[in-house]
Amino acid sequence: MKNINDIFAGDLEKQFRGHFSRHLAEALVCKLQIAPGANLVMLIGDCRAKNNLEAVQIWVARELPDEIDRDANVYLESFSQKLSDKLRRIRENADSFD
């Protein structure tokens, strides 16, 4: 059985991961110039996302390792490249249907 300190630490870590993924998503949206709207929701997010920022946040949360570095800059460039590649593939696949 977990003691109160373990439960509290787990809650803090979960809260930190949420804030961390939100800030990293905001940086990615800005860096990749992702427009406001909801066109990415089902492509990279899931049904919980209401807009592109939330979709990117969900994607970031999935991509983060279990043990995260507290410095978002560690992930910004690699996640930017990974998300950019994913969006390019989505666009290419959509273009192939035209």
C-alpha cells in the first residue's frame, strides 16, 4: 500500500508533466507556425482535444519518456523535427487523395 508521501509525489509529478507538455506544445505550435483551429485534433491528438494546441499537447505527452529532463529545450528541437515530419507525411497522404 502506498503511503501519503508516495501518493502526493505521484500527483505532483502528474501535474508537472501536464504543465510541461502544455508549455512544450505552445513552443512547438509557435515554432512550426501551426494555425489555430481544430484540423489536427483527430490526426495527432484524440477525442479529448478541442483544438490544435490541445492536440499537440496530447501528442507531446505521448512522446515524452517516463523520466523527463526538466528543461524543455532538451526536447524542443527533436520534437519539432518529429512533429514536422509527421505533419508532412499527413499532408502528403492527403494530397495523394486529391
